[in-house]
Amino acid sequence: MYQQLVTPPAMEPVTLEEAKLHLRIDGNEEDSLISALIMAARQKCEEYTRRAFITQTWELALDSASGKVYLPRPPIQTINEVTLDGKIVSAENYSLIGQDAFYPKISLNAVNPAGLVIRYISGYGSNAADVPQAIRQAILMLVAHLYEAREGEAPQVEYEVQARAGADIPPMVTSLLRSYRVMML
């Protein structure tokens, strides 16, 4: 099994101007740094929530599956293509279930397929305004945190499970993101 980003977002959910306003920066000297921090903050917030914010294309490949397959990185906009052992599966043979849900799935009419590849588009939309405001605010707050902590001093995280739970993200940021987080069972 693998999950791969095929087409990254064309823009960020937060603009450079919004970040500079949040950081109270007037000049242009650090624009490239702030732009990089915006991208890093978005990626970290997507990783924490297990969601896609701005429209992006993902590919999920499975060695085998049966009936229903969970699609990571909701919300799912569309299914581009499903292939089974290298052959394109007709759209009549699968359906998307709960595209806006925490656990969107694709239901297949095949039993125990092998070599299944699903390419799909996910994200809230193509514009920053499509992303919920709480997520955008969390990204701004994380940008500010990263900007202030440029030396890279990481918080004390004793266990890997703490890092996966977001212990390396400031508490107010995780508080804003928590209701959007897809929990894995």
C-alpha cells in the first residue's frame, strides 16, 4: 500500500499578505522565509488533521482490498480514475460514499481485487476562502510560532505517539484543528 501526492495545491490557504499582517511585518526582506513558513505550516496542519485543505490530487495503491476502501485526506471532491491490475475500471463499477465525511470510502463492485490504484482529488476547494476559517487561523498561528522559533528548538516530546498526537504543535493551534482531525481507528 502507498499513498502519494500527485499534484500539490496550486496555492496556500493563507496568503503572504495575511501572514505578514498577522506577524506585523511591513517590509519585503523576509517574504521568501514567510512563504516557506506558510507552506510548512499548512503541511504540518494537514498532517495533524489528516486532511487536504486546498485542491490536490492523491493516488492510493493497494495490493488487495474488498468491497469498500477508505480514502485518506478528505474531503474528497472527485474520483479521477480507478484501475485494477492496470485496467481502468468503469465508473459504473464504483461509487464514492460520504465524500465530506471523516471516513470517505469508495465502494467497489469487485471482490478481493488485486493491484488496485485510486486517483482522486481532495480538499475543501481551489480558493483560500473555501478552507474553514479555524484552519486558516491555525496556519497563521503556526506560521507565527515558526517565525519566532527560527532556531529550530523543538518542544520536549518523549514518545513518538506524543509527536503523532500533535505534541510538537502549540496547544492553541491543535485546539483550533481538533474538530477537523480525522481519527484513525
